[in-house]
Amino acid sequence: MSHFLPLSRVTRLVGISRHALQEMIRCGTLDTFDGMVELNELLRAFPDAKWEDDAELRRVTEIKEKAFGKRVFERAMPDKEVLSARLLELGNEYAATKALLMHYSQVLSWLDEKIDEIEEDQSKETRHALHSLRAFIVRHLAEIPPDAAKIQAVIAQERILKIMSAQVTIRPSGHEFTVEGNDTLLEAALRAGVSLNYGCSNGNCGECRARLISGEVKKVHAHDYVLSQAEKDAGVFLMCSCAAVNDVVIEAGVAGAQDIPEQQLAARVKSVEVFNPQIAALHLLAPRSQRLHFLAGQSIRLSALGASGEYPIASCPCEERHIEIQILRKPDDAFSELLFGGLKVHDSVEVEGPYGEFVLEDASTRPLIFVAFGVGFAPIKSLVQHAMSLDLAESMDMHWLADDAGHYQDNLCRSWADALDNFTYIPHEQTTDTETALANIVSDYPDLHRFDVYAAGTPEQLQSAKRLFLKQGLPEQHWRASPDDSPRSVG
């Protein structure tokens, strides 16, 4: 009786990236069947995995034991009705397995009786063969398989994963993500970096409609949008209001830069983080009922107290309601002066956007090179965090060429490099010879045809960088850039 596991769950069980797993499949070192991995094949491919290290069970135990446990536990645990449904499904699965084993036992009993019945009128040789067959069956049923402990540990871990989370596959895009805790499908997708189509995110507009292909979803939040009976019959539901009961496949649209409508909302100042006299970060909090829908790398226009400016977003869409903007202080930029001298916590800031098409090509699994010139780090930061959440790139290298503001988030970049095996951070000191600095960067990549490059800076900087990268062999369609040609400010 084979036991199959989805690829997304295998990555969590063995602790490797999705890209690494896909590479094993492409190289033929891991066999799959309809996108699933058979349990014995998993044990063969990962003989040294620590299956007895039940990380998920320990995680649940730690949550329970925290001093502020109730709120954290409620956040990490599924909705009680969803949890009940998952436990019921697990119970049904257990009952079906036990019934099948009872049937196998009965079949073996019938086989034993049949052997007794057949051997009465048979020759000595036939009776000996039948006795040998009986002994063979009894011996092998009594043996404990050599991998029994590992098999038990893997199945136990996978069962815990199925109780605590569900896997979602999106058609036709093929995106996959995990729904954990009491997240809705929309919340989990955005946290995983998958930009599903949505509008209000609170059940009013119906823009997040999806169709259930397989599995089960459960409504956990009320919504005002009314689905027609034909839609309900077709399996249509709202992702902002439903959670996944078990592993599901859904039909839903994934937004591109041109698919996201321009929005207007009033955000509140959460904090102002001054890195140094030249640059500061404005942290905004969008309303609960109107989070900003954007893609990493896009820009927004900010307005407050008569000043406005357009800036790239530095935060990732996976950060829920949080919006971060990094702004260089300039005398001719009234909004930057307001940020450094006038904005206070809880002040209201009008947000319009998003704008631009400097976004991640999330269908690509090529290794990534990020090049940030000065404050061009802001959109690059957003893209890097998005790439991290998708976990698809083979590797990520980030080059940061400093300007007067310096490497103002150097510690953050180094923490990424420390935490991720496939992320490399290369800071470059400020120089007047940008051409030579770029040439040195490009010379480190003799196989640029394999890479995607994302760069942010001034038009002049980007023009030089593009020329050098393409000369070294980067295909032009693998080059993506966003000019940071100073914010358009209105005093």
C-alpha cells in the first residue's frame, strides 16, 4: 500500500528548498508520480534525514508553553472548525486503513484455509511447495521491515503537518503555497509571495473569487458579496473568507503588474526610522479593511500636509498591512523634508498606486543578480524579500554600490546572507569610478546567460550597467531595471 506525499510537503519534511527538489527531479535522482513522491522513494533519496527530529510537534509544544500562549497559540492554530474537520478527515483515513488491514488479515486467513484444502489430495512435492509458501508468508509477515522506524517517523511528521497546515496548488499558473494557522487562502498566498487577484480583502468586492477543483475549503469569515447559485454550484468561493480544510487545488488568477488597479487609501504613520542624516524609512500601516495590493518593486505616491512625492516601495507584499518607503533627503523634495521634520506617529498619509512594472518574474527559476545603486536599494529590498518568500531561485547575489547615504541597512543584508545558504551579499564602497566597479562585478559572472539581473538606480547608472552586462553575455530579456531619477515632488 503506497504512501504518496506532495512536493511542497516534502520540502518541509527534509528541509530543502523547492528549487533544490525540482533540480533533483530534473537530474533523475528523485522519481515522482503525478507531482507526488512515494514514501520509499523519499527514504531512498534522503537516507540521512533526521526523521526522528519532529520539528513540527516541538513547534506546537513551544507555542503552547509561551507565557503569552493563548493569543500566539490561537494565531498559530487553525480555526477550530477547520481543525475539527482535519481531525475528522484523519480519523476517517485511519478507519479506512484499519478496515483495509482487517480485510488483508481475513484474506490471509482464507488463504491459509485454502492451502489446507488444496494440499489434502496433492502429491508430496505439491504439499511441500504449499508448506513452503505458507512458511514464506508467515515469516515475512512476522518480520519488521528495516525502515519501519523511519517510515513511522515520516508518516507521523506528515500527519502533524496535515493537521497544522494545508497545501494549495493554483491552476493554471502552478504556484504552490502552504496555509498555516487560521489564515485564509488569500492571507496565506500573499504571505508566501503569491500575488492572487483581490480587491478589498474583506469580502465586499468579490475580486478574489476562485474555483475549487479538488479538496475542501471552509468559510471562516462572513462576507457581504453575494455569489450566484450557478457560481456556488461550480465550486466558486471567496479566498479572503475561506480556509483550506485539506490539501486543495484551486483555479485562480495570479496578478501581474498591469492587472492591479490604482488604489487610494489613507494609511497611518507607524514609525519613522532615521538611518542617518541623508536617508530615513517611513513605516505605514494600511487600514484593516483596505490593505494595499501591489507587487514587489512597484512605487506609490504619498501625500501629507500639502507635500507629495512618488517613491518605490521597500517592503514586500508578504508583510500584510505594513508599507515601508525609504526616502533620500533632498532640499527640493518637500515630502522628504516633511518626513525628517514634521511627520509623527499616527499621522495620516494618503497613498495612491501602485505604479511601475519593475517586478519579479516569478515564473523564472534562474539564479538572480540584484544591483542596487544607493537608495535604489529600496525596490531591490522589496524584490529580494519577495524572491525569498517564493523560494524558487537557484541563488541570489546582491551588489550594493554605496552613495553618500552609505550601506544604511548593511546589518539586514548580512543577516540575509547568514540565514540563507543561497544568498550572497556584496557591498561596494562609494566611488567616483562607477564604470570600473561595474566592470569588476560583471567579470565575476562568465556564464551570465544563465542569470536574471534586476537593477535600480539613476538612468545614467543603469545605462552603464546594462551595456556591461549585455556585453558580457546577458540576454537582453533577462535584464530588468527601474530608474531612481529622483521623486516627483510637489511642495
